[in-house]
Amino acid sequence: DAGITQSPRHKVTETGTPVTLRCHQTENHRYMYWYRQDPGHGLRLIHYSYGVKDTDKGEVSDGYSVSRSKTEDFLLTLESATSSQTSVYFCAISESLDRDRGDTEAFFGQGTRLTVV
Amino acid sequence: GENVEQHPSTLSVQEGDSAVIKCTYSDSASNYFPWYKQELGKRPQLIIDIRSNVGEKKDQRIAVTLNKTAKHFSLHITETQPEDSAVYFCAASDGSYIPTFGRGTSLIVHP
């Protein structure tokens, strides 16, 4: 398995509190992603990063921010958690195997189960 | 952006039967199509992938087909076994290295 670790693995927090999830990789992959997984919705992209300090929004970015100050770390922050953000969060990493072919394999972390009460 | 539709959402088969999961994509620039398997409580893991210059790829009991003209690709699992029970996700990448995922198919294989 690719060296990718998420922390914490489980968290329960109260509505309105800030929460930060961490993704750490030891693979020196260029791209890092945060997805959320909800029943019936599959994996939806929140934010992604294509390098240190280079990030962009995904399809469900409202209420989330990210930072990447080092290649190996990608942080996801919920500034003020809401019950709708209760979900399983997956970090993923990738780097094109061949830029000319434009493809990539994404490796996933173990996931973080976040409950907002 | 890319949009990936996946069907069916749930698939129930008897052990030994074949299972087929179908996906369509919208962006004609997409050129890489991976499939992921997610067992209960675990992370998604790549099981097979196909690139746009190939029409079919096989790996033991699983195969993927791609029809670029129709913009659809399918996962075929033959001789299904109980351990094949999982959620399967298709995805498409347009060269921007950001895969867009389908909503997933829950495959249940009954012994």
C-alpha cells in the first residue's frame, strides 16, 4: 500500500467548532485530494492540491478550506462544523505515471469518520 | 467538468454468475478509466484500469471494456465469489490528473 496516513481516524465534534483533518504521505506524490463519501453520492471531491501552496476547489468545497505547506502534508479544515458535514473523509494521492498519457492512479488513505453533533 | 454516471446502484447475483457494471462519461478528453473496489469499512483500492487507446483489458476474472465513441465503459466480473461483494467505483480522468468518480455500485454475491 502507498504510504498515506490520515489522522484522526474517528472524531466526534460539536456544531460550530473548527475541525482539522490531516493527510500525510511518504510517497512524494505531486497531487493530493480530499474526498467525502456519503451513501448514494459516492466519492465527491472537496479540494485538491497540485503542489506546495497550490490548491483548488472541487465540486463540494463550501465550508471547507485546505492548506499544503509541505509536499507530504495536506490539511482539511472545517471552519465551523455543521451536521451536514458528518461524513467519511478520504485523502488520496497521485502522480502521473506518464505525463504524455495523461493518466494517473489514485491511492487512498484509510479514511476519517467525522460526526458533527 | 467531467460527469460520470454509474449503473446499477445495487447488483445482486448468485455465486458463479457474472456481474456487469456500466459507466458513462461526458468529457471526450477523458483518456484514463480506473475501477476501484471498496470493501466494507476499508479504503477504495484500484483493481483494474484502461486507457483510451485500448478497447478491452482482462485480469483473471475481471475485465474492462471501453467504447470511446459512445463514451461508456464497463466492468465485467465472471464466476463471482462471495469475496467479490463490495462497492465498486468507476472513474474518469481527462489528463488533469483529477479522477471524477461514479456514485458506486454495491455488489452482493450470494453463496
